[in-house]
Amino acid sequence: MLSAGESAPDFELPNQDGELVRLSDCRGHPVVLYFYPKAGTDGCTTEACSFRDNWDRFEAAGVQVVGVSTDPVDELAEFKREQDLPFPLLSDEEGNVARTYETFGTPEIDGEQYEIALRNTYVIDENGDIDAVYEDVSPEMHAEEILESHADGQ
């Protein structure tokens, strides 16, 4: 994993609508860049909905939330629509950004090997530097954890 204090590597990925998004376009605002394994699965849905359910608090703190997975654009569009997510989901189908952020793995699930983004998060400050790193997070409490540490009262 990259470390707090390092500059967050810039990247460009398509969002759920196929529009290219650059991380550097978010400069000037803190960013929660969360990587998750698979749209529509239980843990990933729980995590995304936790960010959604706390959206007003993130917005009030001026924090942008961006989700990244190895899912294709069309699956992200469906996931965003079904869960009514107010933040962008980015498609890293080849896993290159996840690899750059050292949050890529090949776990075996039900006897099959998968190449996916792992459930880790980077909080990036308004200057593009990594402020905090969260590894192997709990989907249920992750948004709250970030808010308590980085957004509420700031």
C-alpha cells in the first residue's frame, strides 16, 4: 500500500457513463478514493450504501467520494442506478490503477481465481497528497470511520 504523506498518483478512468475522469480534476477538495472488489455483491453494496446514506455529511464537509473497481462501465451504471449512489464509480477493468495504488489481488472464490481491486481506501487531501490509508476495511462501518477521522467538524 502507498503511505500517508505520499503524492497520490494521478490517473484517468471512465466513470459509469463512460466519461473519462482524472483524479487531478478533484484537486481543491479532499477525496475518499475507495477501491472495492465487485459491484452488486453483498459487501460492496453495503459499503457503497454506507457512503450514500452518509452523503449529506460528506457533502457538508466538502469531501468527494469516488469508488473504483475492476467492473466494466455497464455494470457500474446498473449498480449506481439500482443503489441510487450520488457519487461516481470508475471502471479499472485492467486493474492498472488498483495495481498503482497497491490494492489489487487475485483471491480464490468458490474455487475460481479472480483479479480484482481489494477493499482498501485512500483519503487524499485537497493538494493531492495521501492523508490516510485504510486497509481491508469493514463495509458496514467504513464511511462512519472516515467521517469521524476526516470530515465531521472540519
